[in-house]
Amino acid sequence: MPGHHWHDRDRIGRIFDAAVHDLLERALIDSGVAPNEDVCIRHVASFITLRLSNTDAAVARAWSDALARAIRNASRTESADIVRYRSRAQALTDLTVRVARRDRSRAWAWRQLQLWRCEPHVGDTLAAQEVLRVLAENPALALPSLSAAGTDAIRMLVTSAPFDSWEALCDAVLHILSAPGWTAPPALLAGGDLVAGGESIRDLHVAAIADHILSRSVIARAVQGGTSIPTGVQALPTLATLALAEVEPTLFRDSRAPAIVSRLTRRFTEISDKDIARRDQASSATSNPAEPETPVARNLAEDRGDADVDHVGTDYGGLLYLINIVGTIELPGVSAEMDLLAARPPRWVFHQLAMVLSGCDARDPAALAFAGLAPDCESPSETQSPITEAEASAGDALAARVVDHLLLLFAHADHAPSAGDLVSWLCERPAQIVADPGWIEVRFPLDAVDTAIRRRGLDLNPDFVRWLGVVMRFAYV
């Protein structure tokens, strides 16, 4: 500061406070940083010539704009002093992956987000406990973050963290899924039979769904048999419960859930080291399809900027407005009680429902999001046998419930359209789908705001969708 401006230092201090505390967030958004991003700053260099002859407001605005540009530019390069997370889910996955790699170089950033409490150089046991504590305090995003972190990270946590840390995480997840107090059958701990009464139709359905969980769960892949877990066999029902919640959270509404967890637990104890080696070798040959390659996982692998990922477009973004109706009419509970759909995983059911309602194809990002899946995930239709005529009829019945409620909402509209026209009008809206582990954001064009939709609450944020295990948000940009 030139000497002749020294007497302005108090004024400059006030201007700086206004630039940082009042104006910087808006300046960051204007520079391209999304409103829901977390930006962690340890150090940033910004150079600007301030014209103190201007008003305080003008100087503060120029200063905040310069800081925003510096932060934005620095975050696009490999900077150890600025970390951008597009969502809290990205931050949790980054924390989990890096701690498992014994890389705590971002502990300062996690502290700024009020996630991390330990010193950076604690041992593996304390670090694993801390990760599970952080995940338990963020239960809506805990299992997607674990799944995205991958088998190596989960194995480190399983072998390092004490059993009570896993129990605390399981309790937190079950609470957010509205299944508090749910426990696996006590017979598990005594080595009892898994499914009593022989191979009934119900038993076959349980076996089929358990096999589906084993094929899709990253937690299940990480469990290498009871002998590999320091806490012993007592941890296996907890891990099996988490594997079920990871893949099909809706099943906790199903009376078969204890039997599914029982079967998963026995399968965990039956997996030999030879089986694990053979399975891992087969997975490597196919790019490890059982581990979802999420945007944050790719960024970590390639060491790219955490927040810079692509958006995927759909012509059926309005389909996701119907998530609010699905919750209102308790459709997940209805579908869980339909015998015709008993052999199918719930995500498959909701994926089929999405296609029936909108007419979109199986790979459409909106249909995948309706089932709680990211655009780069495998379609449920690709992993299951073709739909039967009876199942299609059951799906039509579920769709009719949704349409009936939609018609009820629009019953007093000035020009109430027919059922088919109303569903098409609502669903066929262009949007961008942006997904992180456990987080799906649907971005509509700003000019797509519709007062008819707004008045009926269809574009309210669903937030945590219990039956899908994801947070869903709508935005107009």
C-alpha cells in the first residue's frame, strides 16, 4: 500500500471484510462455481489494483471478483491449497479413499468442512474409526460413498476399525432408512439355519435376491470371509445388513429382509480365499464391473479437478418430478407386497416403472435416476431376465396408481388434459443429470419453470429418498 494511503487502512479493512464475507460467494457463483459446491481454501494469491477513489461498494465488488477468479483458476490446476467438492458426497468419498491410502494431505480441507477431527498422522485404527464416525454422521451418503471408494478402502476399514464403529454406522443407516431397531435374526450368531422350511417359492426368491446383492454390492466384495475380520463372525450380520442397504434399501420394508441378510451372512463365511482370487481376477479382466466408476472415483484416479465433470442430458427430466408422488402414495410399500414382483429387485421394479410412465428407453439417464442410479451405471434391465407378462401387468398397476394421483392433482386445472397427455406433458422436459455417490441433481433450463408444476409441489426437492438411498435435488439454471 502506498504510504499516502496508509490512513485508509481501516477503510480497506472494512472493504476487505465485505468482499470476503458478503460478496465472495456470489462472485464465485458468477465465475462458474456451482452454488452447492464446497470450496476449501488454505492459501490463494490474488493481485489487483484497487481504485480507492471509487465507492466502498465498487471496490469491494472488484476485490471479490478478483479473488473469485484466482480461486477458480487455481482450482483448475493441481493445487494443494484449494480443493473443490461439487457435493458433500464427493467430499466423503474423497476422505474415505485417501485415508484408506494413508493419504491425509487434505485433512485441513476436511476440517474446514467440519468432517475430520483427528490429527493427520494417527494410526490406521484411529483413522478407520474416524472415517466410520464421519460416515455415521452423514448416513444418507454413507453407503454410496463407501461403495464408490471401492473394495480396497472398505477392506482397510473392515480390518482396522472395531466392531462397535460398524455397529454405529449400521444403526445410523437403518435410522435414516426408517428401519430403526431392525436387527438380523439372533440365530445368525449361534450358527442357525438360514432359511427354514425347505426350498419354498419364498426361499427361492430370497436366494435370487441375495445373489443379486452379492453381485452388485461393493461391501460384499470386500468381505473375504469371517476369518479375515479381526472382530470375528459377530461383524458379519452387520456387514450383510449394510450390503443389503447399499444395493436395495427398499427391501427393509419387506418381511423377507431378515432371511436375505441371513443368507448373505452365510455366503460371506463360505467365500474362500481361492474364490476371492478367482473372482477378483475375473473382475479385473472386465474392468471390475461390480465397483461403480463414479465421477469422483475417476477424478481421484486421474487426479483431475474434483468438481469438473460432465453432465448427461435427457429428454425426460420431468419424469423425476413423479418421485414426489411415489413417496406420497407410499408406492414402495405397495410394490413390496405384490407377489408378482417378489422375485425382482426393487431397483428393477422402479426402473421398469420409469419406462412405463415416460416411454423412455432403458439406458435413458432419467430412467436410471428414477431407480436411484447414476447415468453411467448398468441398467437393471441388463442384469435381469426379460420381464414376464404377469410382471408387466403388475407394473402397469403401479403406474396407474401414480397417474391417478397425478390426475387428482390436476383435477381442477383450467384445461385438464387426458391422462396420457398429462403424463407426456410432465415427463418430456429436457434436463441435465449430474450424479455423485448417493447424490443426483436434475438441472432444468431456467425457462422451464412452470407455475402449474410449482403450485402442486412436484418440483420440490425430494431430498433423501429412502427407498432409493439417494439424495435428489432439482435446480433451474
